[in-house]
Amino acid sequence: MIGRLGYLVVLAMTLFGCGGMPGASYGLDRGVASYDSLRTATATCAAKGGVIQTRKGYEGRDLSDYECVVGKTR
């Protein structure tokens, strides 16, 4: 019985680690930060209740230089 419970706990922790918790902030994928790609990322982020911000120390040329900040300010 404890083996099954332990397995379920590990599975739940893995799923939260991979998918992130709902409403958590996340970095954007790699790619050129064009107007269209940033507009799409901004709309996706806004649908989750967040805003797109440049990560500290980055230039903003690549999409991975940005993050969607949900539920907190920076």
C-alpha cells in the first residue's frame, strides 16, 4: 500500500515539475523576436493573466530573452 502511495506522490511531483503549476511564470521558446512572434506570445500570455517582460540582462533580440510573468510583478 505504501509503495503505491509513494509512486503516486512521485508521479504527481513529476507532472507538476514538467508542466508547471497553473498560473506560473515561464520563459518563451527560442526564435527571432519579431513583431508577429511577440504579438502572438503577448496574446497567449495575456490569456493566462500575465504580461511579457524582458528578462534582466538580456537584449530582447531572441524570444528566449522574454518571459511571461503571471501573478507577480518584477
